[in-house]
Amino acid sequence: MSSGSTSHAVTSHHLHATTAAWSLKTALEHLAQLADDEVAHIAAETLEAPALLRSPAWGRRHALGGHGDPTGGLAAVTTAPRAPRRNRWADMYTRSLRRLGWLADQLPTGPAGPNPWWRIYDTIPRLQAGTAAVITRHLVDEDTCIRAAVGGGPQRELLRGVECPACRRRDVYVQTSGPQEAWTVVCTADCRCLGLGCRCRASGAVEGVAHIWPRSAVVTGTAVTAAYALAVVRR
């Protein structure tokens, strides 16, 4: 992230926001690929030859204005060219970027530029903790919406043999969206920080917020390597 204005202390809210941003970026990239693939499919459909229909050849009109009975001859009729269908993935991608653009415009410290995701991501370190929490909710909602549409779940891997520093349960996952240095660790047992004196001992911990740690604060090199290998296989 760029430096720009003065950065605030990194809190749990900032870690959640950064993680949500990387997860959304991955989902957007997948959505963009689906949109590109759909363009090719739609183009192929419009190039298909019109179908030939066999239609009865009707007789001459009677004096009273009615039609004669169908004759034995059949006339070949071609169907009208098929109108290109809408690219629903492209529509979703455009709507998502529009919403992110609106969100980026609400951040006074956000940089200018055409990429709304980058404008938001670059701003996160300079946000107040409460603002970072609001941004997280927006990013998570957008990410969840896209992943539900494309049939993808969260990108994370169970850290086998690693226990939560706070609750001591072994429901600890490393979230693997984005570059490895951006990975974070969460406990899925829904344990939350107790604030001062919490066993999580996380730097920048916020009372009541779901525990989250930088990867390097919890995970050993061996565990990271195993999680990375699984993440690569699943991509």
C-alpha cells in the first residue's frame, strides 16, 4: 500500500478489512474471467446458421376470403437471426465495480484512479478503526454476493495441529486470498477479543471483535508451507 497520509495503528478492524479486500479481489478476477468466457460463448451462438423449418404451402384464397387447404408441397422457411443474449457475468461485474466506486468516493483519503478496488485497499491503513469496520462489512457483503453467484466459498485452509492463542481450540484457519504476506489467521470457534488482558495478545486487538492475527504471528514456517501447497492445488 502507498504511504500517502499518516497511517493509524493497525487494529483487528484493519486486518479484517485488508483480508476482505484481497478476498473480494480474487472473486472479482474470477467473475471477470467468467464474463470473458461468456463473451466467446455468446459470439459462437450468434454465428450459428439459422434453423430451417418445413412449413405447409397453402392453396389459393377462396372468393369469400378464406384460405384453401394445405397443399402437399412444403416450403422451407428460415428462422430470424438469434438476438445476442445478455452477459449476466459482465452485468454483475459492472454493477460490482460501480458499487466499489461509490464506496471509494466516500473515503476522503482515497487516491484518485480508475480502479475502485485499489482506491479502497490503498486507503485502509489510513482509516480510523471504526471506519475500517464499516468498510469491512461492505467488502464482505460484495464478496459473499459474488461467491454465491459463481459457486465459490471462502479461500482458507485449516491449520492442522495449530491451536487458537485465545480459546485454545484447533479451529484455526489461514485465509489465503492475496499474496502470502497478506494472509491472516482466524479462529472459526467465534471467539472474540476480551480487550485488555485477552489471551490473544494481539497487537491492536479490539474488544468484541472476532480474533484475527497476521499469518506470521501464529503460524510456523512448516504450517505455512503446507497451507500454501493446499491453496495452490485448489486454485
